Amino acid sequence: MDSPVGKKLTGLVAATFTPLTPQGEINLPVIGLYIDYLLEHQGVRNVFVNGTTGEGMSLTVEERKKLAEEWCGKGKGRLEQVIIHVGCMSLKDSQDLARHAARAGADGIAVVSPSVFKPSDAGVLRQFLQEVAAAAPDLAFYYYHIPALTGVNLLARDVLEGIEKQIPSFRGLKFSGSDLMDFGQCVSYCPSDWSILYGMDEQLLAALVMGANGAVGSTYNYLGRKANSILSAFEKGDLTRARTLQFEVQDGISYAVKLGFDVAVNKSLMSEVSGLDLGPPRLPLRPCPQPRAVSIAQRLREGPATGPIPRQNTDG
Ligand SMILES: CC(=O)N[C@H](C=O)[C@@H](O)[C@H](O)[C@H](O)CO
Ligand SMILES: CC(=O)C(=O)O
């Protein structure tokens, strides 16, 4: 370990789905297979557990603990880093989960802003984060910024102001927003041992240009290989290649969005692509109609069915 709170987090991080049984109970035995799949088929070595994609807010504290234990236990010696999302509406629940993540052997924790009672300014959100971080002071701590989902429209850069003084274990953020100016200002604020992870998979390349150290996202579960190729093309300076791959990702996501795309559809898509049985989503998400997942999976595999129709030369 290079610093008291662990190794810098870089590269791709899959925001994991939560496997449920057909009856809607957490399905722990799938997790070992899930880890095999990420490592062997996607080249993804880091996970972000119990976040948005994992329906973390729809799970009980007890379920979240069991999932954290399973991911940390099965990931040990195989995954590089297991980050557990411990954000809750209740500070006490978040602290409980933070302490638990430390005991379970997590490499870091992340916290989203509470969103029913929204923090009225960046200062009070920092205070909330600080009190969660203090419950697990030896774990790397990340702020999870996702304004479209929380409705907390603070600039991430404002949340970072002076945060290193309040949270000695602070190591970076997961930025799931489209505001690349705010993102750039975060990168420019952060010391080099922090990790700035981007979370809108459809425009990862733009964030790499702006200085992202890696990315956390749902699509890295099933498009990890392609996203890894974006990272390596970017590192080699081959922007043409990186852009071509990014456009392929954009085609798949925009196709999905046209058919209707949410965490439930995304989860079915992962089951369809990986062959893992992740089961249904939990209410209030509606189960995904099977043909939709099949159709998106096909689009990801094959790209657009037809290119432009070649023009006949009629004028000569
Ligand atoms: C709202 C949401 O789930 N965002 C994910 C992470 O932040 C992303 O990985 C998106 O799922 C992805 O960029 C596709 O839109
Ligand atoms: C994408 C992400 O980080 C999440 O699902 O929480």
C-alpha cells in the first residue's frame, strides 16, 4: 500500500447489478460467477457495489451488508478494488454501513448526497460526508456526484472545497454528470493521488481528455472490453480509434434510450449479454420486457443493421 488508505483507483470500475432470485431476494451465489465474468470476459478488475445500478437505495441495510461481504469475500485476491457505496437517507445507516465495509475488507467507500431532505449548500453536504467518513477513517473515501438522480444541483467543485481538511481519508470522486467544466475544475483542484472517475459512459473520451483517472459505470459490466480499448487507444494518442469506439458505445446507448432504458432494462441486458441470471429488479422499477433486452444486446453485438444505402451512379 502506497498511502495509509490504499492504492490509487484507476481504469474501469463496474457499477454492479444486484442479483435477485425470482422471488426478489438477494441471490448471493451469483456473485462469485459475476466476478469470474468481469475478470475473464470484460477485463474489469474493480467494482462499485450497492450504487445506483445495484439498486442500493432499494435494499435494506442488512441486505447491503450481506452483498458487501460477498463481493469483498469472493473478490479477495482476484479483484483489484471493491468500493462499497454506503450512502443512505439516514446518516446513522450510512455510518453503520461504513463501519461494516471496513470490517468486510472493502478497499474504499463512496457516498451519494441524501436526496429527500436535500443539503441546502455544499458546506452542509461536506459535513454529512465528513460524519460518514469518520465512521471508517482508514478507508479511502469517495464522493458520488449524480445530480440528475439526486436533484442536488451543487457543483462538485464546490463540494470539494477544503474537503481534504475535513476528511483526511478523502481520495476522490465519481462524477456522473455531463458538466465537463465542473468536471475539469474538480480535476484541476485534486492532488495527483486522488482519483477522479467519470460516470457517463457515453462520453468517457471527453472526460479522459479533461483528465479523468478512470471511470465507474453500468455499461462496463458488458462493454468493459470496448471501454478498455478506448482507454488504451487514448493512452497511445490514437484519438481516431478512441472516437470510433466511443461512437459505437454511443450508438448502443442511444438505441437503448430510444427503446426505453433504465436500471431494470440495463440489468436484463447484462443477463442477456453475460448469461448470468441476475433476476428481476425490485419495485418501484418495472421488469424489463425480454425482447427489449434481446434487441439491445443484438445492437451492441452487431451495430446498426444497415449502413447508408450505396448510391447508384446514374449521371455518367
Ligand atoms: C444513472 C446511471 O445509472 N448512471 C450510470 C453511472 O453513473 C452510468 O453508467 C449510465 O448507466 C451509463 O452512462 C448509461 O447512460
Ligand atoms: C454508475 C454508478 O456508479 C452507480 O450505479 O452507482
